[in-house]
Amino acid sequence: MPIDLGYLVALPLLASLLSLIPSLRVYTAFIFSLLSFLLSLYSFIYTLMGDIPLYQWIGGWVAPLGIGFRLDGLSGFFLLMTGIIGFFVALYSFSFFKVEYQRQGKVFWFFFFFLWAGLNAFFLSEDLFNLYVVLEVLSLSALVLVALPGHRKAIKASLNYLFLSILASMFYLLGVAMLYANYGVLSMSLLSEKLAGTHAFTYALFPIIVALAIKSALLPFHFWLPPAHSSTVAPASALLSSLVVKPPAYLMLRLWLEVLPKDKSLEYLSIVLSLMGALAILVGSYYAIRQKTIKMLLAYSTVAQMGYLFLMAPLYYHGESFREALLQAFALQVFSHALAKASMFLSSGNAIYVARRDDLSYMPGFAHSHPLTFFALFFSGATLIGLPLSAGFVAKFLFLGLSIRLGFIFQGSIMLFGSLLASLYVYPIWRESFSSHPTKFYDNPIPQLMELSAFFLGFLSFSSGIVTFLLLQGIVRG
Amino acid sequence: MVFEVLSIMLMFIGAFFLLAGSVGLLRLGDSYSRLHALTKADVLGFGFIVLSCMLSTSLFSNWLKLFLIWLLVISYSALVGYALANRKKNA
Amino acid sequence: MERLAVLSLLLSSFFVSLFISFLKEERVFLRSLVNAIAAFYKLFVVAYLLWSVYRGGVFEIRYSMVPFADFYLTVDPLALLFVSLSSFLWLITTIYAIGYLEGAPNRRRFFVFFNLAVTSTMGIALAGNMFTFFLFYELLTLSTYPLVVHRGTQKALRAGGIYLVYTILGGSLFMLCLVLLYMFVGDSTFHTGGNPSLRAWVLENPLWGKLLFYGFFFAMAVKAAVFPLHQWLTRAMVAPAPVSALLHAVAVVKAGAFGIIRLVYELYGVELVQSMELWQPLAYLTAFTILFGSFMAVFQEELKKRLAYSTMSHLSYIILGILLPGQLSTMGALLHLVNHGIMKITLFMCLGNYAEKYGVHKFKELDGVGKKMPLTTIAFTVASLGLIGTPMTVGYLTKKYLEAGAKAAGEEWAIYVFYISSILSVFYLMPIVFKALFGRSREDKEKKGLEVSPLMLIPPLITAFLTLLFGILPPEAISPLKWVQYIVNKAYGGY
Amino acid sequence: MIGFYYFLSLILVVVSLYYFIVARSYVKRLISVNILGSGVFLFFVATAKNTTMENPDPVPHALVLTGIVVAVSATAIAVALILYLNKEER
Amino acid sequence: MLDFALGIMLLSSALVSLHSKDLMKSGVFFLIFGFLSGLIWVRLEAFDVALVEIILGSAITGFLIFKLVKGSKRRALRVSAFTKAWAGLVSLLFFLFMLFYLPTIERQDRVGRLVYENLHKSGVESAVNAVLLNFRGYDTLLEVGVITLAIFGLLALELKREAYHWDNPLLQSFSKLLLPFIVFFSLYITYLGTFSVGGAFQGGALLAGGLVFFALAKQSLPLKKSLILLFMATGLGFFSLVGLFYALLGYGFLTYPLKLSTLTLIFIELSIWISTAFLLYTAYKGKL
């Protein structure tokens, strides 16, 4: 029995408003994060059983006139991802804001739920202009989360992020305007019929792709990401790095596979994107290896991991017959990176809480003092490298296989080399958390909830490899 | 028919006063006198234009709205003139 | 019921590791109890499986874990050989580890990864296709790294680093070959005579077939410490004794060797390997490794390093046995898989006892220890005799079959390699025994009571006794030899 | 007549893009983003007029209305952040 | 001919505003740019958009930018000659790229025809407001969300800086006199929206202007802080509650039954009106 997808967006919005009332804050935070998690879980389960793609037209107005929600395998899967990470980051933040940043704790929940509503809205919506407004919601709430700590570095980072994201939104709007001018339709499902055989859309595609590249920090536009993701509080940077960077890549894939017909210019664009993706992996990993502070390291690793999604652009273009496997590989890569990165940022939050310092050499020997946080770091690091049993491994395996089968040796080799580089920048974290150097020994305990949520996220990212067939069932069906 | 001719004539008079005001704004040296030109001439010109608009409509409700707009502009420009002069004196 | 048995074999230690990760550090007794229960339960399941497989029962679990490959566990005689070996030795090592780590810090983390390592060894043994094998092969890397780096000293961290570099590079090579295999052949399940679809594909384009075989071989060789890829083994000796005992005698290195057995016998098939002349260059390489290992072992000052080099050479015994054509050498290889495990674990445990009691790490500190610790030294002597291959011990059996296999395969040079290596092993094992027994007596460290806590003394004695027992027993009695014969008969129709 | 407005919006977008990259101070960058926004909205409204019907197509008008409100809210935050940086500098 | 003149004036004001070294001059010309673009919307018969552009797009944005003019240093960011060169190149290429694109747009009536056909079912006569509130109501919900998010974000940053004001008796008395008229007039504009030019955002922005004018003379509103917070949150709160309410009733998210739609839309407009007004007022004040 399909639920009204509107709840997925409206409930977090209400939760954010309710969380402004000081007395209700903790209760709304817990109840609504649980509720939203259950809602996304239910919509995911619905994609496994119900008939998908499920269209729900808001206000009863059908396609060209009104806006519609669309739930299919891929969006259901990403809703589940958002739900899981949102719920565990909420658990983490309960105890985090009791011990640290109490002032920011009061306002954090407002932006947390807004971000959650924006993400749900993004994965459900199928109207191009609506996606513009949702992108704006995402950027603004992410932006304020970056500026939350209030010190100069955070404000500067959020300002640069603001300017770039406004520019990207305006470019995206220009692209939407061009599409509307030529085809007179805003909804993606109608657009795919209208686009067949024409060439005008290739012009509109350029500003849209540039905008999405800026928003997901592809190489030439990645300067805003490291300062933004590393200068803010741990739960916020966990949300940013794992969730906010993903929707643009998701939209690009959906445009590529479902909306845009085959076209010469599209092929050249896919090659350019693949090159930029490869550069992102190499440069991102290079900088990640050289970083001295753990948060900058993780931020650069996000740049590198996002590069994988764009590296495979030619496959999306040529892989018509492997459409399903491509969707599965893409979904798993995003899922595993999101969970692993969120768990790593939360554990780095634990490290900073214990050691009061951010740089890597002072990272406490977690293996000796706090085993649970160590397990989180260890398992999520393994997922980032793509060691088996983790969804990251399955994604790399699928991508590698497909790139070889379709003859893209360059993409395959970069993918393999990239996972080696990943082990190079994950290794320092393991090494530091293992060393039993006397200065590294802190016995003040980390609040139980903070350690548990980081551990569960890491463990889920690692063990999700076993249940990949269950996770991907939705995508297989539609 | 008479009203149309009259309103066009009033429109031209208003435009002429507005022109005078802007020329005064550009030509006059001292800022106080420029301020003088700005408030006096433009408001008068605006008055004439409002009058011509009132003539061209027949609806009483439009007359009332136009009259209120005229009242607002007059009081507003007086206030702005005073504010600019005040700021100029203190700065 | 059958599926439950196979699954419980795998999951019992997985849930134990999960349970321990939540257990507080202080709860020592509960932790040791849970470990012991899991070990005994596992032995019981293995016995049941041995009995029912012998009766012809079939156990397997198969579900499509990934879009193109499926997770496939099966219990065939070969798997059972490795499973019974590792579960038995795991029980021994757990008892030893509980004794050895008395009062040591963060045992909670140690036992979590210890159990995880054993889960992956079970998984490697039971894997029915190359994909599942690879899953547990990499999980083994992941679970053994924390054990190697357990102490957290700078030396341990560096050793861990090198270990990771080798294993991750090996892993990536393995993954690449697996992807090629799945993309071009589409199925990697093990069949006794070799995978038919793979054989068809290899015959079609021999060059790719050869490349794939060498790719797989060297990916496994990293773990089996064949010559160019062996540095990590000697450096990983920094790990605590139970780790080096279980890992370097049973889990990690044997996984590599077992993988090569699966590759040669069940993926490619013996005829294909011989017809394509794949095995000659590798045979020469392994022979060199045997000699190199034994030669280096003689000069090592560090006792554990000496054993590491000996493990390296003995592993190449197994690989050489596999590569040499003919059933006899196969039997010799499979036998040595078991025998080497038993003997080497005894040696490591005895060294652990010496280190625990008198802090003996170097060869020159050994003198006079034998008089103070008679029982450990006896176990050590028996195991080293076995390794050398003196009659009446298990080592002699493997040597006999390996040499017969080499003669049958017409490769006389291999026999000389075995001789030289056993002579060298005399040079690096016997001096330890003599120095311990007849060196200057040691008055300074007078420790009262039993040499070392019983938990640490009994396991080496049991395994030493086994090396003798299996050596003496006639083939009809229940022994590894009998099971190996059963495997070879079943697989290759009579010997 | 519509073509002229399309061309005008094009120039606005291009000029403000140049000045966005070359801006010396945050205020200039903020102004150029707003002008870029107006250029895009002009493109939208020109499309609205570009129809065979006598009164223009209301959908782009609603979209531009939403766009302006979104641009204002983004500017409000930008102003707050820049104020913070200016205050911090002194 | 008139379009040509307006276009040139618009372009020149934009160029001066962007190019001038003195920030005050660029601020003033940005205001002029806003008014001119409002005029151009009127020329293109987009009256609602003209109203919003002039009030919100130029007046409020201009006012916010003026808050910055005094404090900012001219040379905050270093820009090398190389960036100037590639920026010029990029914008030139983009210009040529778009030039090739323009001819591909042909005259066709897009979703507009559908809007006019379904206008009678939307419960509102004015086409733009029908699209805004009913056909694409979800967009407007998110848009109200964006502005609420932005202003609460502003408050979360907790800037201590006092807003600019000028306590002058004449201004105080005049603003006190003018405020009731502005409130009444903005309500009229919001109500007007249901059947002709006007609407919630325009009315709200107008009221915000009045409130800012009132606060300019250093007079604080007689309302308690929590009440202002409530007003700010009504827009998003009421709109989403209504959406959920109809979803619970089974009509579907944001789906208004025909006979109730006019009433609901009016209430939604009022909630947006009051919340936009107080949100923009707080944007001026910088703190509650």
C-alpha cells in the first residue's frame, strides 16, 4: 500500500520548525529522526515489493502542469541511505552537543532536519525546476552547517561555498530555462520523449553539467570542499561529506541514463567528464595522502571518491545493454562511500573530543584506549579501500568488470590504481590509531552513544557487501 | 474629447518641469541648490502628470488612488530632502 | 540441517568475535569460556562433517550475493582436510593464547580479530568458487593486520605496513584476474577435474589463459611467501607468539597454498596445467624458494625469524608437490599441508614458552634453558626431528611420498632439492636443541614451580605427540594420511 | 522584439560571469551574482512572452518569482557572512 | 524603440555597477539596475514579477548590500592578471556558445495554454498566482522553506553588529504615521493577488519595507521576541501543515478539493504574507 510521498518531505520540515522550541527540542529531534528513518525504510521496502516506478502528482495536476514525485529502485535505495546516515548522525549529535558546542547544539537540529527534507525531496522529485529549488535548500542548509562553529576559518569557507553554489544554481537555472524554451516541458519523464532526435538539448546540457560538477566538487571546481567540510563540527561534516555531495552526481546519472538520447556531443562530454573524474581521483588522493589533519584528509578523500562516479561517464553513455549493472555499481559506490565517510568523520569527531587536537600525529591510539571507535575507523577504512565483504568492493568489482567488458581499459586501470591510492591515505589513520606511543594514551571515556553510532555506521558499510543482492533488488525491478 | 487634449497638454507641462529639475540637478554646483531643484521641480512635474492621469480615467476609485499616490510622493520627497540636507550638514 | 551445519561452522567464530567486541576488557573468564566453547563446538561439527562426507553426504550453501557471481560454500573432502586442520590447531592455539596473554593489555581486541581470522580461514577452506574464496582471502588480510600490529610498537607498525603493502597489492592482482575471469568465462566454480567452461575458453585463447593462471598463482604466492614475495613473513615475526604460531603455521600461509591447490586441481585441472606446460617455470621458482628459505634460516640470529624462513621453504614443498604431475606428489603435498602445520605450531609454541619464561629471543641467550624447561624442549626436539623428516615421524611420510612422486613424474632434480633442504634444516634446528640442552647452566633466573603455566605447556606436548602418532600409525588407521588417500582416490579414480 | 531581450539576457549573464571571477571584493562578487540572476530571469520572462497566445505564459513568471525570492534569501546569508568577516578584520 | 532604450539603460547601469571602483557608486547603480529590470518586466507584461523585482529584487537586496558598503575593504581578494585573462576567455567562449544557441528557440506556447484551460479549477483567477499556489504549490512550499532557512541561518550566526539607523524626530513621527497605511496597503495587495496583479510575496515584501522604515528611526516593534519568531515560522509551518492535513484526509499532499481551494489558498497567502514580512524585517535587523 503506497504511502503519500509528501510525508517524506513535509515531516522533516515540521520537525525543523518544532525543534526551534527549546523545551521540545530533544523530543522532536529523537521522534522525528526515528520517524523519518522509518519512512525512508518503508519507501525502500515498497520498492522491493510494490509496483515501481510509482508516480504521485502533487495537487492532482499531471505532468506538464504540476510537479510529481517519482519513486523507483534507485531513488528508494538512496532514500534508505539518507535515512540510515541521518538516523545515526542524529544519535551521535544527541550526546555530541551535550559535551561540546552547546550553543551550536540549539540551532543544529533546525538545519539538520532541513537538510534531511531537502535530500528526501531531491531523490523523489522529477521536475527540473523543482530540483533547482531543492538544490538551493541543500546548499543553504549545508552552508549554515559549515558556518556553525562561528570561527573565522569556518565563515570564510562557507562564504566561498556560498558563492560557488549560487553560481552553480544560476547556471543550472539557465540550463533549465534553455530546456524549457526549446521543449516547453519541465518534467523529466516527458522530456525524454520530446528530446528524441533533436539536437538543441546539447546546448542546454552544458550549463547543467557545469553546475552539477561544481556542486559535487569535480576537479577544477573542488577548491571549496576541503575547507568547508573540515572546518565544521563532526556531525555536520559527516552529513556534508556523505550526503550533500551525492545528489548532483545522482541527478547527472538519471539525466544520462533516462532523459538524454544518444548524441555525438554527449560522447565527447562523457570523455571530458571521465578525464576530470580520473584527475579528481589522482589529485584528490595525492592531497589526501599529504594532509596532516584528519578532517582535511577525509575531505580530500571525498573529492577523490566522487571522482569515481564521473570516471565512469563513458560507460553510462555506451553501456545501454548493461544499464542495470551500471545503476547497481553506481548505487553501491555511493552507498558504501557515504556510510564509510560518515562513520570516519564521526570517529574523527571522537578523536578531537578526546585529544582536543585535529592533526593526525596527535590522533589518540584508539586501538588501545577506545576499541569501538577503532573498529569504526578500521571497518570504514576497509570499505573506502574496497576490501571484500564491503559494498565498496562489490561496486569496484562491478565497475571494473563493466569497464573491461566495454573496452574502457583506461577507466578500469584508474579505478584499480585509485583503490591502491585509497589504501595509502587510509593507512596513516590505521597506523596512528594503533600506535601505543605514551602521548597517545587518553583514558577519558567517549560518551557511549557517540562511539556506538560511529561503530554501527562503519560496521554497516563493511557488512553491507553480504546483503548487496537484497539492497539491489529494488533497482533490478525498475 | 476635451479631457484627452487637456491631459496630454498637462502631461507635456509635467514633463517639461521634470526636465527642468534634472537639468538643475546636473548643472547647479552647490549640493544644497541641487537638492532644491530635485525636490521642488520634480514634485511639481509629478503633480502635473498625476493630474493628467486623473483626467484620462473616468473611475472615481482611480482618482482617489492617484490622489493618495500624489500625497505620498509629496510627503516622501520632503522627508528625503530634509534627510539629505541633514546628513550633508552633519557629515 | 546440512546447511545449518556448514553455516554454523562459519558463523560460530564470527558471532564470537562480534560478542567479544562488546564485552568489557575485564571480563577475562567469560571471554576465555566463550572462546573455548566455540572451539569445541567447531571440532564437534567437523567430526560430524567428516563422518557424513565419508558416507557421501553433500553440504552446500549458494545464494546470489552479487549480480553476476554467487556466494557458494561447499564441503568437499579437500575443504574438510583444511577445515579439520585449522579448527583443531585453532583450539590448541586458543588455549595457548589464553595462557600466553595472561595480564597482557587489550586482549578484547586481540580475540575479536583472532576469531575473525579463523572465520576467514574457515571461509577459505569451504569456498566453492573463486569469488567466495577471494572474499575470505581478503578478509583474512584485514583480520590479520591488527594481530600483526597488536603491540603497537614502531617496529610492529612498520612490519604491519609492509604486510599491508604486499597483501593489498596481491589482493588487487587477484581482483583483476577475478574480474577478467568473470568477464570472459562468467563462472568460477571449482569442479574436481577443472572448470569445463574455463578449459574451453583457455583452449581457445591460450595466451590469455596462461596470463590468467600466472596472475592467480602470484596473487596466491604473496600469501604463500614464494621467493620474491616473502619479506612480509619474516618481518611479521614481531607479532605475539600465538599470532605467529596460528598465522604462520596455519592460517595465512596455508591459505595461499590452499588457494594454489584449488587453482591447479579444481579451477584449471591437472591435464590443462600439464598440457599447457604452465608448471615448469613455477616449479623451478618454488624449488629455489625451498633452498633459499632453508639456507637463510641457518644464519638467522632471531629464533622466530629462523622459523619464518623454514615456513617459507616448507610451504614451497607443498607448492612443488602440487606442481609436479602425478598423484603421488599430490598426496605428498596434501599430507605436508597437515604435517607442517602440526610441527611448526609446536615449534612456535615452544619458542613462546622460552620467551615467556626466560625472555629468550636470540639464539645466543638459549644456553641452559633446556635443563630448566625439560618438557618444552622435548616437544621442540620431536617437532624439529619431524621437520627434518627422520623416520617414525610425520615429516618422513611427506618426504617419502614427495620423493616417490618426483620419481614418478620423472623429475629427478626435485629429489636432490628435498635432500639438500632436509640437510640444511638439520643445520638450523639441531643447534637450537643442543644449545638449549648442553649449554652453560643458568643459575641466575631461578623460577620455582612448573616451567610455564599448564595452559601453555600442554598444547605443544599434544601436537608433538601427534607428530609421532601419525608417523607410526599404519595407513588403515584413522589419520590424515588415510583422508588424503581418500581425497586422491575420489578425485582421480584410484592410485 | 523578443530576440533583443534574449540577447540582452545573454549579455547580462556573460558580463556578470566575467565580473564574478574578476571581483576584487566580496560585495562586488555578490552584486555580480545578483545581476547574473536577473539575466537568467530575463531569459525566462522573454520565453514567457515568446508564445502564440495573446497574454504571456504564466509558468515562467511563477518560476522567476520563486527564483527572485531564493536569490534574496541567498543574498541575505551572504550579507551576514561578509559582515562577520568585515567585523572580524578590524 | 522603447525596448531598445530600456535595454541600453539596463546594460549601462549593470556595467557601471560592476566596474566602478567605489562600492557606494556600484551599490547605487545596482539599485537603478533593479528598478530598470522591473520596468522591463512591465514592458514584457510580467506585472507580478515586476512588482516582486522592484520590491524584493532591488529595494530589499539593495538595502542589504548597502549594509556592506561602509565596512568592506576594496581589495579583499587578490586577482592576478592570469585570472583576468582566462575569465575573459571563458566568458567570451560562453557568449559565442550561447549565440549559436539562441536561434534554435522557436515560438511555441508551452505549459501556458494548459494553465489557462485549468484556471477555473485552481480556485484563483490570476494565472501567475494559480501556478504559484496550486499547480506548482510544492515549489512555493520549498521556496518559503528556503527563505525561512536563510533567515534562521542568519540568526544562527548571531552577529552582534547593530543595524544602521537614524534617530530623527521627523523620521520617527512620519514612519509612525505611515505604518498603518502600509500594513493596510500590503494586505490589499495580498488580497488583490487572488484575481489580478499582486500576491503574498509582494504584500509581504511591502510590509517588510514598512517595518524596516519604522525600525530605521530606532523604534522597536511593540511585539515580544517569541511572537516575532512565531510570525516568521507561520509561513512554512502553516503551508506544510495544510499540505499534510489534506494528505491525511486522503486527497493527497497539497491537493485542495475544488470548493475548499479558494479559502485554503487565501489562508496560505496570508501565512506567507506575515512570515515573509517578518523574515525580511529580521534580515534587516540582523538579530531578533
